[in-house]
Amino acid sequence: MFDYTSMGFYTFDALCRPVNDIPPGGNTYFVDDFALAVSGAAGSAAIVAAKHGLKVQAVGGVGDDLMGDWVLRRLADFDVDTENMQRCSDFSTSSSIVTTRPDGARPALHKLGATAGFYVDDDRIDRVLETKIFHIGGVGLMDRMDQGRSAEVMAAAKERGCVTTLDVFASTPDDMALIKPLLPHTDYFMPSEEEAMALSGLTDFEDITKFLLDLGVGAVILTLGADGAMYRGSDGEKIDLPAYEIGVVCTCGCGDCFNAGFATGLHLNRSIEDCIRLGQASSAQNAMGLGSQAVVASLEQTLSFMESTPTR
């Protein structure tokens, strides 16, 4: 039995900073830092959960290429189980070049790749759902899974008693049709403020959370960047927490690391407020380094960070 299964978007990232502009013509600009990382809405979450000591399973796709080799090897470095990471022979590995700005923003160039090609067949379901917490990250990028299969897997997870969590990728209004069937089977939906506004077409956060709760989700957690996090539950519970005061290096993967920190709190049977705090601490540490999960090291370090770092 796994503690945490993370299904969806796994990507090979090459990151550099600081980047203010792309060199014109064939010119070259020099940068201070360069890093490689497994990232993506499922990839970053899987690695952070593993660093926190959870028994983690990865479910997704990579290409039959060198970048896919590296992604699988890197997941194995953190003891993430990759039996259900599929080699999609007709696709390259999903990959990004991330140009990190001095303020931490991260404009990226992305090739969709194998995230669009993997599929969970019926003969894999039992293994995929042999887990306490089941997370889907990257709805909107999983072309084959997004055509109804992700909703079927999420429904099966709920039927088997898994705690279910959900995240999306840089949503557009068109993605609402893909998200909506999953929400009645989702315990915790955790979009960023920008994603939630794009999905709902609304701008007021209370209106957004009510809109999503009315679609059947158990709870909505909006990650608000420097403004903290906002929790609204279907039972009426409301929690608003400020962000940690940190120096930002790169925000790539922050929301994904939040998801893993929140899941860690669930695994530890912490209160919802503590779960959110663990999510924020994981996200904040991520933002302090270049490359997803760069600064997250262990559960002990994350708990120490929570205790010693002031909030805004």
C-alpha cells in the first residue's frame, strides 16, 4: 500500500537564472545558475512527498529517450515507485526550458510530449489505486486521460476509500469541461488564484470557491502566492493563512510542492490548518532555490522551517 500516488504531468526541466531577455539573433547572454529537475504538477508533488518520508508511486508517461531515462532515474533517486510510469514510444518526454526572472517569475518554453500519451488501462487500476492518498496533477495536458478516463479513475479512487486531491495546469476557460466531472469525486481541489479565475470566469475569491463547491468538491484551497492561502470547505469551514516571508529565487513548481506538503499533513493526521501550513512551507522552500523541490530536503527540515520562519 502506498501513502501517496501522484498521477499526471511529469516533465524534464532545464532552468536558468537570471533571464531578463532572450538574446537577439545568434547572440549569447550569460547566467548565474543552471539546473535540471523533474517537475510538473505530478512530478514535483511526488518527489516532495517522498522527501517527506511518504511511500510514493508515480503514474504518468515519458518518452523512449534520454530525457525519459533521466526522469525515471531521478524519481528512483528518491525511492519513488515508477512501475506505472509508461514509456510512450510515439512521444518524446514532456520537457521545458524555464527562463527565471530576477523576481522569481518563470516564463517557459514547453513541449507537451508523453503527458498527452499515457493511459491507465483497466489491468493497471488495482495497482494505481493501492494508495491512501490519490492525487491528479495536470488536467488539461493529459490528452488521452482527459477524455473521461481521469474522472473514471478518480471516481474509483473515492469508491475504494482513498483521500483524493486535484490540481490543474495553467488553466483556460476551456478546461472547465475537463475539470467538472472530477470535482464530485475530489476531496481537496487546489488551484492557484489565476487558474481558479480562468476556470470559473469569476474574480472574487469567495464567489470562486462557492462556484466550485457547488459543483460537488469537498473543499477548495486557493494558493494566493505572496497573499497566502484560502481554504473553504463544503461543511462551512473557512481558513485564511498568510504566506511565509522569504526571498524568492524561482517560483517554478510552487503549487505542486504545496500539494505534496498538504498531503504530508493528511498522512500525519494533522489538522487542516496544519496541512495548509505544511503545504505553504513546502512551497516557500521550493521558491528559495532554482528548480522544483531544490530546497526541500526532509520532513524535519520542513517542520523546522514552519516553526522558525515568520509570516508576512
